[in-house]
Amino acid sequence: MSDSSSVGIVVPQTVHFSEPLPLKSGAVLPEYDLVYETYGALNADKSNAVLVCHALSGTHHLAGRYSADDKYPGWWDNLIGPGKPLDTNRFFVIGVNNLGGCHGSTGPKTLNPATGKPWGSAFPVVTVDDWVVSQTRLADRLGIRSFAAIIGGSLGGMQAMQWTLAYPDRVKNALVIAAAPNLTAQNMAFNEVARQAIITDPEFHAGDYYEHGVVPRRGLRIARMLGHITYLSDDAMGAKFGRKLKHDEVRYGFDVEFEMESYLRYQGDKFAETFDANTYLRMTRALDYFDPAAETGGDFSAVMAKAKADFLVISFTSDWRFSPGRSREIVKALLDNELTVSYAELTAAHGHDAFLMPDPHYHAVMRAYLENIEFGEAR
Amino acid sequence: MSLHTPAQAHTHFAQTASARRDFAAIARWIAPDAKVLDLGCGDGSLLGHLRDTLNVRGYGVERADANVLACVKNGVNVIQMDLEAGLSGFEAQSFDVVILSQTLQAMRNTEDIVLDMLRVGKEVIVTFPNFGYWKHRFQLINGNMPVSRDLPYQWYDTPNIHLCTISDFDNFCRDHKIRITERLVLTDGKPVGFMPNILGGLAMYRLGNDG
């Protein structure tokens, strides 16, 4: 299948870092790998690089396919490619799998060189701050002093914000989509239920299930089912499934009765096949712990004073897990610091998942913003 | 896009050359390098003009998707929100100038927005079509709702729900203890000094908090 707007066949790359990485928790990761993909070409003065940060279950595989008969492209293929809103004819786009992940970068299922066994429960808790530090090391390795833009949705948006705080001179534009300055108690509560589902699975074995030859599939499956409900809106689920029955009549039992149940079970099963439970625990904790305003006594405007980047903030009306109100808090903090910011509050039915959808207006706003980015050293 | 489509009525004002004849006059009231908030900023052309001519640091507020997109394209900072919800996202006295250009008459919470503008801005500029303009009066005497270059809508598709005359707005400011620091009345872009409430098509006010 040839498609001129696709980046085509892509190959992930792995880079090893032997310099220890001190983590926010106080733990130190002695050495690690990061797996990443790039699309487009880095220009001569290395000023056209764009980093795309992934969310909870994302990966470094943003766009393109691994082979001609690869069934699915990368997770943000609708945004990234030649002539697409994030135009790879113009930008050098990087996707990286975060530390603690399960798609190639060092994480709980990776062999710990010190023991020769998978890290498992011994893999430290990593934070958004730690990821950003690790991403700077990848940028250094690629010779990228500053990014034309850093883009992320949800947990990815938190990384984009963290970049502007920790490395204000290394990011010129931050595109923060469906994110929040921190998680609310309700939002963290969903994460806790998800983790409890995993941790109480008899096959979790305190996180060292690899050596038992099992995976806590039931827990991970329930965690994902719960997550899915919160990423969709009531309206979107209503439109997609309503009260549609799986069979012609009700059967008065506990097998799949409604189409919605079939969908959730399918999504849960698919996820449990490919994702690592220890990674899921750590990704949700990274979400919980993200709270840059903690260092300024809860004053988000005060902490955002560090940022120098220009911002595009986007939220979606039906997103109740990362509601528009939370994005407005980000915008307020940027305005209080007289930073350059635009904010689009997009009408969308798909809930939190809307940030991954190819809505024409959403993509037009992204395209318009990205087209106006001029290359050059970050201020 | 036709001016008379219902969709247009949902934007805060008509984005036309005629509706924006107040640009140059507004620019004369703004100091170079000022920090400006333009409420109902449309496609951002006023802010773009002020940026290019006066180097202002500007932010626009818009509700309509198409206008938000246009602002982003024009490189103008825009915050998508409904003005009717108020300006609680903006700190007190955080802008040198807050502008409400030809939007006042389309607001539901007219009184609240003017007072909120005076909270957020050290100075406020309000412009609106003068309903007391003789052409409007003449059409009304003839038995029809006025339609003019400044009021380019039919009664059934107009976004304008709080039309007022210059005299009405003077009274409003007096009753709310709002200081009028300058008033300019234009007809076809030219200043009107004589009987402005009859001969003026467009009213422009510079406002400050009294005391």
C-alpha cells in the first residue's frame, strides 16, 4: 500500500546510556536503553526537531508501519507524515518510549544487568521529571540543542510542560493537549482502582511474575477496561453502543449481554496481550505524582514563571478525565506570566480519546500553529 | 460567507471591513508596547494591526471555532471562551487596555462585562454602533427595524440584543460611576462633533474607573 502522506516503512532504533540516571525518588538507574523512531530529516543547524511525548499506553511508534503488511500504523499516524499537520517534509519528528515502558526502552520486564533477571518489582518508580531528563540525553545524543516544538496529549502534555519548566531554553513551542497541571483526587482514584486490580491479581507475585512464567492478565484487563470507560464520554459510548444487545434477546446471565461489554472485554484482552502490568503501575504513578506547583506551595502560575516557550493549549469539551477546566488553569498560569499562548477548546464527542482522533478542525488548528513555527535557536 | 447566515450571528460581531473602520481610531488610543486584551477579537486582525504598528503584546478572546483558527493562522494569541462566562481567568489590572469592539450590543450580560473589563484593564475601550444615528431613526419612523452598514442584520438574524444610543451609554457610565476619558463619534470613518447622537454612526469610548 503506497500512501504519499505516510512516512512509510519505519525502523526503531535503540540507544544505550551508560551514565547513571538519578531519579526523583532518590533511586538511581545505573544504565538504560531508550528506543526511539524518527521521521523526516534533521536540518543543517538542527533546529527543526519536534519531540512527541507519549501518554499512558503509547510508544515510540508514532507513525508509519514496520512492514508493508503491518496491520496498524503508529498511534499518531493521522497527524504525522508528509503534508500532514505535523509535516515531516518540514520537521524532524522524534518518538521515544519512556523509561519504565514495555516497548523496548528499559523497564520492569528488561533484564537487570546486576541480577541477570528481569527488573520486575525492583524497577524504580519513574516520574515525568525523570522522563524529561532521559529525553534530554537522547536529544544530546542526536545533537539537538533545542526543539522547535514538543508535543504531547494527556500524560504526554505533562511531559511537554515539564520540558518548558526544567529546560526553558531547549524548547521553543509546547503543544499541550488534553492535559492538566496535576491530577484531581477523582482522576487519581481511577488510577488507584486500576493498580489494585493488577496488584491483587494472584498472578502478580508482588511484581515478579516473570520468573513464575505468568502475567497478571486479569488485573491488567480490568485496569484497561476501567481506563477505557474514563477515556470515552457518555455520549460517545451511547452513540457507539447504546443498549445494543450482543444476541437477539437477553439471556439473564453474566456472559456478554450488551455490545458495550463485548467491546470492553475485547479492548481489555487485546491490551493484556501486549502491555506489561508493571509498566501500567508506573505510568499511572507518573500521572499521580506530576504536580509542578508542589514546589511553589500549589501556585501553578508561580512555577510556570520558569517557562519561556510559546504555547498552544487544546482541550475537548466532552473530556471529563482531563476536563477543559484543567486546561484553562494551564492557560491562566501562562497568561499570568505574559507568555505567548493560544487556547482552543474544541467541541468533540469522543471524550479524552478525542486527542487521538483526526477531527478536521482540531487538525486545522494544529496545522496552523505548526506552520507558523519558524526554526531557530530557542530564546 | 454571507453576513446574513445564522452561523454568522453566533460570532460576536460581523467581521467585515465596514465593521472594522474603528481600527485606526482605536490604535490612536493605545500606547506602543502596551499589553492589550481584545474581547471578541474575530480573526485577530485588530490585534495583528496593533502588533504590527505599535508592537503591542496582545491576546484575543473568541468563541467561534472559525475565528480561533483564523487567529492561530494569523499568529495572534487567542483564548477560546465565551465572554458571557466573564473574565475570571484574567487577573485584576493585568492589562493596559481591554477592548470590546462592536461586541457590546451582542452581549447578554452587558453590564457585567463592562464592569469586568474595568477590573481587568487599566483602561477600557468600547465601541458600538449608535442606534440613535439618524438613518436608524428614519427607518424606524418608516416602520422598519434599522439595517445599515453598522447594523448589517435583519431583525430575525441579528446577534445584536442590547442596542443603545450614545445618550444611553453616557447615562450608563454616569450611573455606574465609570469615567469617560475620551469619546469619539465617527460616521463613515470621519469624526462627528455636531449632534453626535443623531449624526454619528459609530461610538467609541475610552473608559477608566472613577477615583
